[in-house]
Amino acid sequence: MPIKENLAELKILLPPQVTLVAVSKTYPEADILQAYQAGQRIFGENRPQELVAKKALLPADIQWHMIGNLQTNKVRSLVPFVSLIHSVDSEKLLEVIDREAERYDRVIDVLLEVHIAREQSKHGWSEDDLLHYLAQASYPTLTHVRLRGLMGVASYTDDQAVVQAEFEGLAALHKLLHERFFGPDFDTLSMGMSGDFPLAIRCGSTMVRVGSSIFGARTYNK
Ligand SMILES: *Cc1c(COP(=O)(O)O)cnc(C)c1O
């Protein structure tokens, strides 16, 4: 697979304000290293164990993002080094990250994952639950997490109108929360994958998570 060429083609499509997370789940270290040698520094994984194992084998200046469902008992393994957690979907998880980060004297950047897709299996806060949680405002007492924005995964469908409505909804929520609850630090909107990132960018995404367009089709599904 011509990873270097794929990356170069992808970069042409990304406006300068959009950050690229290269989603390397299921791909071997050699592939990640190829992307690294082509200049990519931010990689995303969706399984803590796989993330920790790859981190140990790859260059130290890689910024690792956790993009998948995270159980509280796996937080400790990531906290020493993870650079952004996209998938915070509960108050409990936020509190555990805060507590573990304190032990390591770190402040960890996190995104709140919002459920925007029609599929039930996808994780995340409902808009109502998130607004309710933020309105009761226990999060300002968390000193070792920094809420940087929102993340969402759109429905898996060819219907562009559905995907567009989901992205626009998430962008509107991001704007609302930014104005109502947060300051300029709440600047990240993580939406868009290989199949839908151009649309996500048109809807205001600032961070895209792209795997198969860089590394090729996955041989098994995770
Ligand atoms: C796998 C994954 C991606 C990347 O998917 P591609 O279709 O390979 O680009 C993005 N976001 C999340 C949460 C994922 O699990």
C-alpha cells in the first residue's frame, strides 16, 4: 500500500485548520512507521491494549489519541502518555480520568462523545443528557481534565442528507456549548472518517479521523 502517496493526496483535501488523526487500529507498526516517515505525528487507536503495545514500539514523539470506547479500568494504562481522549461518554469516565491524571500530575485533554448516529450501537451522550450534566456543573471541579470539544460518529449510510444533518447538529451543539459553558479552549470538533470527512469539513469539523483512506482496507473488522 502506498501509504505515503495516500497521505499526500489526503493532505491536499484538508484545509490548514483541520487536524488529521491517522487511525491506525488493526494496522501493523510498519505501516504506522511509514506514515510517520511521511511526516504524520498524530495517530488514533480504539483499543487501549493495542494502543499501549504500539506506543512501546514506535517513536516517542507520536501523539496518541484514544478514539474508541474506553472502560474505566483501562484508563490508568493510557493516562501517562495519551494526548487526547475523543471518546468520553459518561460523568464516571470523566471523573476516573481526572483522578488518574492527578496521580501522574497531568492535565488530560478530552472530547465529549455525542451520539449522533441512527444506529443504537454507537456510543456517546445524548444531547439532552449532556446539556443536563453541564448545567449541573460538577465538571469545573475537575482539575486534571480539560474539555476541548466534541466528537461524533455519523450513521453508516449512503444517504448524504442524513449524514449532513448529523454533522450539522453536532456543529450546532458545539457552538452552543462553547458560548454557554466554555471558553476558547473548547475549540475542537472531531467528526469525519474516510467515507465522510469532506462533508464533515464543510459542516465545520476541525479534526478528522481517517484510517482506511491512508492505510488501505482493513483485513478484519474492529
Ligand atoms: C475506525 C474509526 C475511524 C476511521 O475509520 P475509517 O473508515 O477507516 O477512516 C474513525 N473514528 C472511529 C471512532 C473509528 O473507530
